[in-house]
Amino acid sequence: MRRYELRAFLNALITHQVTFAPIVPPIILGLVKNPIVDEFDLSKLRLRSIMTAAAPLAPEILNEFEKKFPGVEVQEAYGMTEHSCITLTHGDPNKGHGIAKRNSVGFILPNLEVKFVDPESGYYKNEHETTLTIDKDGWLHTGDIGYIDDDGDVFIVDRIKELIKYKGFQVAPAELEAILLSHPSVEDAAVVGNTYVLFIFNYWE
């Protein structure tokens, strides 16, 4: 395919008996909500697992995907062009880890260190863009909001620059978008901050 097109993508998956596919959340959204998918006999799929990254995957979309494509394992990951892959949902049997928790982007890969920093502590207050990205100690600041739990699972919430400040609250657009996308008639949704609120919905015909 010279460019992505859902019908051609599904045809390729079936024709070439693809067992693993790295795809981004918008493609998963299309696989769940686009009526084109109903044109195909999904029993012919040999897909066993997919890996997704680049944006948060809404829990509701993950649930719908698993219902529509039973038996296909969804692996979420996290990384950057500047740093390659950082976490994977693959477990490390040597450390007693199985599959990571739902909507976690997985465990930190071997030979890597990840530091969660409060942005109010001054790390993101430097004058030059380079010092916003790489500090004097060599840490790469990704600009992502996330957390790590006691089991070592890493969760990505959103981007710091995309947070909306509303009446003293810090609102993550991805969380609101996930709520909007849970409606069966909504194709896609985007939430942005402004002096007034405007929602634009796309509906399938």
C-alpha cells in the first residue's frame, strides 16, 4: 500500500495470513467502528497479536477490539524516535512478570532507567529547548505524563503540553476523548482547550 486504507489493510492481513501487526490506535479505532470491517470474513484472519503505540489506547476501544477480534493479543508499548523503545507489555519471566496490566504500556526494558519527575520541580523551566529535552545529568525529558505502579507497570496518560487547565484542574484530553469514543455513533473525537467549548463529532453514514 502506498498509503493506509482500511479495506486494503484487511485484505492484506487475510491474503498474506499475517500473524503479527504493529498498528497505531487510530487504526484500531477503525477496525472497531468502521462498517467496512463487516465486509470481511474475520474467521479467515490468522492474526495472533498486535502491538500498538504512539498514542494512548482508550480502555473502551480495547474492550471493543477484543470482542470483535477474540484471541488476538494486544501489546501496548511506549518509546520515542530519540530513544527507541522504552517499555513493552511483554513480561520478563526471570523477574516473575507475566503480561502487563490492561492499558499499561508494560515494563521498562533491560539496561534502561526511567525517572518520573514532577514538572513543577523546575526540570521543565529552562530557557532553551535543548535543556527542556536533555538536562545537565543526561536525562531525556519526553514531555509525557505517566506513572509506574508497585509491580513495575508503566502507564502513559497524555502529553504535558496538551493538558487543559480548567478552574484549577489539569484535564488530560485523552481521557475526555476516550469517553466520547465510547459512544457507538462517534467515529473519532478531539478535545482542545479554548475560551469556549466546541465539540465536533464524526458519524458513520
